Amino acid sequence: MRGQYEELSCPFCDKGKIKCWYIPGVWSQKRVVTGSLPGKRSVRKSSDIWIIQSGCSVCGKSQEEVEKELRKKGII
């Protein structure tokens, strides 16, 4: 199973700990071969996935509010 548990500080109060599951993106290569030209390669990375599992117990913000604020600030 890929991924790991992470604890982030609350984006509102910076005191509470937010439990989340982090799954890093995966690199993949694709090779296109044609009959008359040399092949081309493309490399892509899928986006990272963050699953927020709790709200803040200190300031009382909900899981949805915490996730929205973390995305707004660019942390996840």
C-alpha cells in the first residue's frame, strides 16, 4: 500500500494537529514509435493526493474547512 500518515499544523490556529494520508505522485514514461521517424518519449507525473482525516481539536474547525484552507494556502 502506497502512502503514509502525516500530521500538519492547523492553518487557522497553528496549534492543533491535522491527521492526513499523503500519497505521492507517480512518474510514468510513454514511448511512441512510428515506422519512419525515431520514437518520442514523454514523461509525466501524476498529482499528489492528500486525504484529510480530521478537523482541528483546538480551534474546532471542521475537516472540510481545514482542507479548503490548506488548498487555498497551497500547502496541499
